[in-house]
Amino acid sequence: MRLRMVTVAATAALALLATAGPAFAGTGSAAPPGPAARVVPLTLPHVDRPTSIRAASVSPHATSDCGSVRARLHDYAARGQRAVACVSTVPATADQRSAARLAPGAVPHSADFCSTIDNGDWALNRTEACSQGHNIYESIIDPETGEIVGTATLSVAQDILLQTSSGLFTENDTIVWLTATGVATAARTLTFTGSCSDNCSATVGTRTAPIALGQTVSAAFVYDDEPGTRVETTGITNTFFWTVPPGVIPEGRVSWSGPGTIRCDGQLANQNAGCVFPEFSPVLRLSLSIQGAGAANVAVGESFLPDGFGSAQPLHREADDDTVTSNRNAICNDGTFFPTTFVSNDSCDEYAFASSQESGASFGLTGLSCAEAVPFQANGQWVVQFFSYVGNERCLRGHVPLDQNQAVGSVLGTLVRTDRILDGDGYYVSIAP
């Protein structure tokens, strides 16, 4: 398909060149001469990356669930105990199953993408994670008869907000008491704890509050992870328990973990430590109207090179300066790139980037093995003229005005800082008109 696009009808290409004029808008470069059949329209690649992704489910764990309590009912009865309360993450009655269907949407969130999740799943982007529909079910059982004499259902929603320029991050929790029956309708006091692992600590680890049927209680925690110049990973664990009605024996509490790994680091030069969810790959957003031929050259690479780096699969950051320089030299400074006078202040713009692990040099290639092209505007339309292109090249050298080449590098550098893209981290590249 790519080779067919290169050999587009010569009449159409000639028409584009004929109307190109001495310079194309916004770039200051004249349309280059050459075989008309090597000029093709440039179609922007479709990079439809989600603004958030689903992470692992909450996977709560009850320390003494209702099954284990039922196995010991005879012992409770022998001690003269009239009722015992157990907690579970699975509904035990029709009332609890009905309450479970009410939970999604019952708790507000700060992020729009949170409204699409339920069943205790986590959704996250680079700096925020949320869950909802994480339900806790209480059953109060008569040890003599084994009958359930009271039930309660609560729903928990959570937001975790990271900062890319600080090791402090916050957790906001909302607990809604949805339903209750029988003796379980009595008002309670709930206790909610938050903790984080490794070198991370919670500034306040426990929240206690009264709650009655139909009420909502909020809890907030602040965590502190100061990695220095290191890279550290941590995770969050929450535990819920509450008081029981008079005469009822409490058994068990529910604990669950947060959305996988939180990574905090101090690896970026001239920047404070900060934290991200590394599972989410950010997107470098370029625009033809801003970075001009620099953005167009990326579009050429994504559209015509076979690997689809940046669109079909991510690029990965190469953080070693010496390796980046070596990559750049292999592709652009191998003695075979010659600036053309038809591009104002022409520069060699390689794709994949020299600062990525997908640089052509990482495959043992030099610039002579790359496709070579000039992206430019003709009659208001972006086109590309290939100096060399067969269809199986794994790298590209574009003739791009130096300022537009550098503009792409500047945007990439900003993304590295704002999204804390470390060595080996993946990211995608999208190009807007």
C-alpha cells in the first residue's frame, strides 16, 4: 500500500507542484524540484489513544469473611452469643444484590473518565486514578438458627491524584451507606485507613466518622514519597471496618490495594521529584499549524515506515545523552545527507527520534539506509516528495527548516518533564492539522 501511494498519478503531482509557488505558508521553504511521480499527498496518521485506561480491579479481601463465620456458628452459640456480624465483598441477599446495581454513579468523582467504570475497577491516566462500585456487604447472623437478621451495603469510590513535581500525592475517598435491613439499620462509626509501601508514608493514616443509613462520609489522605535522585515504586492499601449494633459480635474487616504501581523519581535534571502511574503511556501532540514541516515529517515517518513507531506501537525514550548523540550521528551525520537550497535553513530531521530507542541506529542502520523526503505545502495541502523510498526502510531523514525541527524537540522535552518520561518509558505521537 505504501509503495502504491508513492507512484500516484503524475498529473496530480504535477498540478500540486505547479501551484506550489516559491514558498509554502508558515515554513519559508520553496517546493523542491524532482520527479513528479515521487510527490504524494500527506495523510495524517490516525493515532486514537485513550485518555485513560482500565487498570486492575480492586480485589478486596475480608480478613474473616461470612463463609468462615458460618463455619463457626456452633461455637458462637455455645458461648451464648446472640448475633455475629461478618463482612464480605460478595452480596449474600437479594437486597444486597439490588444495592450493588445502585452503586455505580452514586459517588461523585473529580475526573470525567471515572463515570464509565464500576465493579471496583480502576481507571487511570498518567497522574490520576479512580474506582467506583467497590461494595462492602455486612450480614448479621443468628448463630442459633443461621438466619440473616440484618444486612447493610456500602459503596466506596476513590480518587488518587499524583503530582509530577512533588512526592506528595493525595487520596480522596467517599463512602455511601446505600441500604440496610433488620438490626443492621443502627447508626455506626466507621474507620477508614490508608497506607503506602516502601519509603512512602501517610501523613494521617486513619479517619473515623459517624455514619447513618443514607449518609455519605468523605475521607482524605496525603502520602509522602521523597525518592531523592532514585526511582522508587509504591502502592496504596486501604482498610475498612465499623462498629456494630449493641449485642452483636464483630468479625473481620475489608482491605484492598490501589491501582498497581505508583512511581516516584528524582531522575529529571533541574526538576523536583514527582510521581506518575507508569502503566499509562502519554501522547506527544504536534500540529502542522505550529511545528510545520517538523510535525509533517513525523507524519511521514508514521505513515510510510513499516513499524508504525509512534502510532501503531509506542516510541520509548532513550535517556543516555551519549547514545542519543551516537544515534544522531549515525543517521544524520554519516556524510550522506546534503542540505537542499529549496528548504530554508535546511536540517536533517530523523524519525524515529534520535532520543528514542527506535532510532534507526538502534537497528544498526546509517542514514544511507533511511528513506529521505521533503514535506512541504502545495496549494494549501501538505505533500511529501521522496528523494529515496522503497517501502521497507525502518528510518527516515526529512529535510526540515531548523526552527521547525527544533520546535518538535522542544515539545518533546516539555512532555518528558510534565509526564516524567524516564528511560525506556513508552509514548505515542499524534499530529493535528
